[in-house]
Amino acid sequence: MPHDLAPDLVERLTKAFEADPTARMLQNAVTTTSVDDIALDRRVVTGIDHSVSHLLDDWSATSQEKSGRCWLFAGTNLLRAGAREKLGVKDFEFSQNHLLFWDKFEKANHWLESVIATADRDVDDRTVAHLLATPAEDGGQWNMFVALVVKHGLVPKVAMPETKSSSNTRLMNRDISTILRQAARDLRALAAGGAGDDDLQDAKEQVLASIHRLLCIHLGTPPESFVWQWKDSDGGFHRDGAMTPLEFAERYVTVPLEDYVCLVNDPRATSPYGRTFTVEHLGNVVGAPPVAYLNVEPDLMKSLAAQAIVGGEPVWFGCDTGQMSHADLGVWDAALFDHAALYGTQPSLGKADRLLHHESLMTHAMLFTGVDLHDDVPRRWRVENSWGTEKGDKGFMTMNDSWFAEFVFEVAVRRDALPAELQAALDQDPIVLPAWDPMGALAD
């Protein structure tokens, strides 16, 4: 039988609080100042600087503005490092808006296919409810980025620049969600009435026509081809002439995108290391390879990421940036905030428990562009964020190594960098996790 809050308990707790001078002083502080500013551990902050032993970036940080496109920015920022060199320019950006358009359109198709596949289930089924809750997310994972580039190519930012809605996706997403949820109702009704696959596909195409129109209105129409010409850093003029997005990607992507694999660290007892996983209904491009990843120890992720940076290549990664991070200072450390001293409670959730109890999951993707090594052991990491140049070190952040194992979930590395036994493990059939599993979270 449930027990209510007894009046004497509240009275005793209030008296205890009022009798504690430290609690009253903290109340005075936190009621007028951000709690994280109060809890910020000065010893940790003063022990961090932005220098690293191996540094790749000599370019400006980018900004995703008010959108959830971090994974697209991190991916294009990885690719622009080689493109800059090939073009002979200091500053260059691929169009994130181009990829956003195709991601939204492909996701709509992927989502509608999932709705059709689950049309025989009750609307309150957990998988159906999960799908209906998230019809128009901005976020994504590494494999989804690769799928877009492989199918739709890339264009320079000048060929498809930012729009009001690419920089602030909230209203566009609202309207996409309305169209898709209405379509879910109609498709489920058609299926319940005995409609065949051809009829369902015809109905789906009508919905996709509405989505395409909406995306063109908000984001502009993606170019089928464009004339590419530029001046290099020395003032030299170059012209490639008319190119398609796929031709542009083929010429200016200097790394073997399809040779990259996704490694994650999921320490839950139900997720053995050395096994591959996928998540039901996760993806954007129907027909692309599934979003799959290999679960490994965090020390291996660190080693491979450091190895890539030392070799001159940035590293895409996904993490929970809302934990133990200070955006304005641009620092992450596992002990950055002393909440235990503030609240008189001792946090004891490890990474596995944080996943199990909905305390943590991947929320953001960025790019490692440097590492500070001492005797070949990482001390801290240099991070290119996509929040503009006002935060951190002109938009670049510093992650102490203590933070990596606790809050980094995913890195993309070349397959041939893995030990032989893990390369072989990539060929096994993945364990399929349910659609709502936290490892299916999209970085945004």
C-alpha cells in the first residue's frame, strides 16, 4: 500500500535544514546564482589548459546554430580537413544544409516504412509508441552520415547555403511531424482495411511528395549540378566546371568513408564486448548497410583515436556532452562539478547504471582534433565543437581523459586499425536491440 508524506517527516526535515548553517548559506548562493557555477570545482578548472602535444586544427570552428545537426557538422568537419589541403585553401565547408535536406527526406521514407512494417500492432505497442514519439529528429549516427554521402554526395556550402530553417529547425520539424503522424494514422487504417503493398506504397509516395515540397520551401532545392570554381590561399584561380554532388564527393573526399567502422562502449552486462549490435528501426537511408557497431573497451577506443590523430587524421565521436561539462569554459572532466559537497549526496551510478536508469546516453557528436600524450598515454583531448567560436578556445574544447571512459560512447575509425580478431568480429550477425534502447540514441 502506498504511503503518503507524513506531516511530521516534512517538519523534521525543515527543522534540520534550518539548523544547518552551511545549507542556509548554499540556499542563499543557489537561489541567486547558477548551481553549476557554485558547484564548479576550481581545482579542476585551474588544472586544465587547452594545449596538447599533437594538434591538427588550424581552421575556424563551425556553428550548427539552433539545430540538431552536430553529427553532420562533425562528419563534414572530418572531411573538410582533406578537402582544404586538396583545394589549397585555409577555410572551406561542405554544405551541411545539403545533407540535412536529404537526411530529412530519407528519414521520412525510412520512418514510413517502419510504420507500415508495424501496422499490425496496437498503437500503444512500445515500438509503435517510440516511432510516433520521434518522427522528425535532427540527430544521427556515423553510419547514417556515411549513407547520405554515398547516396547523395556533397556540395560546397556556396552551392546550397544555410537558410532560416536549416539554422533553426524547430518549426520545420514541427510541421514534418504533423504530416508524418497523420500519415501514420492513414497508413495504419489502410493496412487494417486489408490494403495491399502496392496501395500502401502509393499512399506513402503521396506523403513523400508533401515532405519534399515542405523541405524545398524550408531548405531550398538541392542542386543536381553546379559550377565549381575557387581561389586558393595564394590567390590562384581554379575551375572544375559543372559537377554533380556525387562527382564532387568523389573528387574531394580524401578518406575511404566506407572503410570506417563504428566502435561503441556499452558496459551493460547484457552487451558483451567483441560483439556487433544494431538497433531495430534505426537508420535513415532504406537499403543502406544497417547502423551497426562493435562494442569494445574504452581503452581501445582511446588508443585507436590517439593513433589516428598522431597519424594526422581527426576522429568523429559521440558522447553525452550534458554531463560534467562547462560550455563557456570549453572543458570536460569527470569531476568538474562537486555536487556531492553541495547536496550532501554521493553519486554512485557507473556508466552501465546510467544507461540502464536513463541517466545518460549519446546526445552530441564532435571531432577530436588533438591529443595530449605523456609516455604515449592520453592526458587530455582537443575537441572541435559546432557551437560557433564564442565558447571554449575559439570554439574548440578540452576534454580531460577522465571524462572519456565515462561519457564517450562512440568513435569512428578505419577498419584496418583494429586488431585482427576484432576485424573478424565485424563480420558476425549483429545482436538486434529494441528500437527504444539507449544505444540507438541520435546525436544532435
